[in-house]
Amino acid sequence: MKDSVTVNERDVILNSINEGVFTVGLDWRITSFNLAAQRITGISREDSIGRPCSEVFHANICENNCALRQTFETGKPVVNATARIVDNKGFIVPIRISTAILKDKNGNVIGGVETFQDLSQIEQLRKELQSHHTFEDIVGRSPAMMRLFEILPLIAESSSTVLIEGPSGTGKELFARAIHNLSPRRKKRFVAVNCAALPDALLESEFFGHKAGAFTDAKKDKKGRFALAEGGTIFLDEIGDISPALQVRLLRVLQERMVEPLGATEPVKVDVRVVAATNKELTKLVDEGKFREDLYYRIRVIHLALPSLKERREDIPLLVDHIIARYNRLQGKNISGLSFEALTKLMGHDFPGNIRELENIIEQAFVLCGADIIELHHLPPELRPAVVTSTDNIGPMNLRSMEKQLVAETLRRYDGNRKRAARDLGIDTSTLYRKIRNLKIENPERDGRGRRR
């Protein structure tokens, strides 16, 4: 009777805990399963007791990285490991796991215990917080991006022509689409034209269309992109690459809001908002006589300058999470993120290809990564450190040297300006001073205010 009461007391205690708890014997069969475990997995206690835990607890770490097996092998508990399980309805549930060994009163190992916490609400909260750093499909939390997020709705409400300037790969078309999607024209078409992708003769026909018989292969009438975008928005990407002759025709369209298809005798009125973009310095092209000054001022009614990725490094972790989530959906994987070493390497990279380059890096890592975490060796060869033949340098010193290199490079880039370097690294200035001291980083020759030390 006493043993029965003890068992009941144990069950009461286990069932009062909000975390899932189950125990296994040395044969890996489940010996107890509390109410929280039943709620999280969707599998009843009756259906669980006596079954192998791998048949009940469908976690992504079961086969290759089982936390409980690791505890049995090392004798050490696992604390707060993250994993994902599939419940009885087929839904993926993020969890946090801790494990320990069970011993009898004589110290003999008789099994193991695993506790797990449902992180679904925390995950949802993280997504909601992350949504505050997105705008349409644009991701960012840096001051430069937040300023752009603030003015985009105001720009979208107007009908003024917009010029978006920024390096290749910074997402100019995403901004153009956001302007269209937020505007009163959103129910009409968004038509994109890459001005650098077509020869001039074809580009004119693409812009304005043609009538049947206008040239040898013109068998029937064709609407141009301006006509297709009627009532909506036309996006002229890489506008700095169009020829002087086409610049004249485009200027006329912007002035008169009329297009004249090739072979037509009468112009056609169009109601289209124009958003143009370029990765070139149009003012320089104007000075060199390669781009018409009057056209430049026609398209630059509203001007957006997009920062390069190295100017918004604090957005890199956020972008990485966003890209990983997308590739998880596309490739059916469940990669949770990057290791500290891999993220440190990305944070120190200058990204000449900007966000497009970052996407390519993550896509390659997805192909090479067969685990839950993208490691340094999954990154492209140019981002990996030189192979170390000695094992003396493997371990914490690698992380320390990477951190030292990142901090020193950031200080050098800002000519020793501690405040700007700290802001770039996403840390307090006092933290930066402590890192400089602890990592034994030599002070730059200048202090960031133009004065030699």
C-alpha cells in the first residue's frame, strides 16, 4: 500500500509540472509519461507506456543526436538543448530539452529522464517581433532601413516618379514593389523592365509596343510595357544603361504621358506611375554627357538611396534568419541557424554582392549542410579560414581570434572611432573598450577624430 501511495504521489508531482516529462528504462521503453508530455505530443499516456521512446517522441535529433543517448554515454546531463518534434497531428513543435540519468538507491543506473518545454508561443512571439523589422518582403532593423520604412507609405500615396539608387543586390525591385503594393494603384499591374537586359532596338518595342508590319517580324500588334502597366506601376530597372536616343523618347513619355508604338500614326495616352532604379551614379553620367540632365530631373522627383549591406551589418543576423526560414520551406529542411563561428565570419565580410550574395551563400550552405546548424565549413571556400594542421589551435582560441579580428577590422574601418565601431558591432561603447583590453587589440594610430595618439 505504501508503494502504491508513493507512485501516486510521484504521478501527482509529475502531472503538476507544466513541462513534458517522460522516463525510460535501459531498454529505451517509456516507463512514465506525464500530462504535459501528453498535451505537447498529442499522444496519450496509455499509448506511450511500454513503447520505445523513438516511436512516441518523434524529434529531429532522435537518429543522429539523441540527447538522452548522449547522457547515457557521457554520464552528463544535457541542459536546454533545442529540437523539434512532430506531434500526432503532423505539426512541427519547437521544444527545449533537458536530460538526466536515473539511479536506484544503490547508485545503479536504471534509466533516464527527459523533460521538454513547448516553445511554440515563444517562437510565435519571436516571429511577431521579427515582423516589426520587415516591410513587405524587405528585412531590416538598422537606423537606415527604419528611416526608409517610415517614408515608404508616404511615397506610395503620391503619384510622383521615384528614382531608387543603390549597389547591385540591395533589393531595389523589392522597394519598387513595396511602393506599388502600398499605393492606390495596387489593384493594377506592376510591370518590371530590365533596361540592361535587352538591346536598344528591342527595348524600344518593349517600352512602347508596335503595330503589325512596323518591321519584318511584326506579324501582329503588340502592346508595350507602358500600355500593360495602365493604371499601375512600371519599374525601369538599370535605367542608366539606356541609349541617348531612347532617353529622348522616354523623356517625352514622362512629360506628355503619351506613348507612340512603332509603326503607329497616333500617340496613345497612358496613366502609369514610373519607378526607376540604377546601380550607377547618374550625376556622374550626366556630367560626362552620357545621361540627359532633363531626364535625370524628371525621374528624380523622389529619391531613395539604398545602403549597401556592409553599411547595415546589424541587419545580417535578421536577414540570415529570414533567408533560412525561406529555404527551410522550399527545401523541406529544418535548419535552425548558423553556428557562432559561421555568423562571425559573415558579420566580418564586406559583401560586394550585398543581399544577393548573402542569399547565394546561404543557399550553398543548405546544399552542403546535413545537420541542424550551418557550420563554418558549409560556407563557400573564400569565407573559410585556412586549414589548421595542428590541433593546438582548435577550440575556444579560434572564437577568440575571430572576435579579435572582427573588432580590430571594425576599428580600422572607422579610423579608431570607438562610438561608430561599437554601433556597427551592435554593442555598447563600454563593452567595446572591455573587448579591446581583454583581446589585447592595439590602438589605431588615430583616435577617430583625426588626431594622432
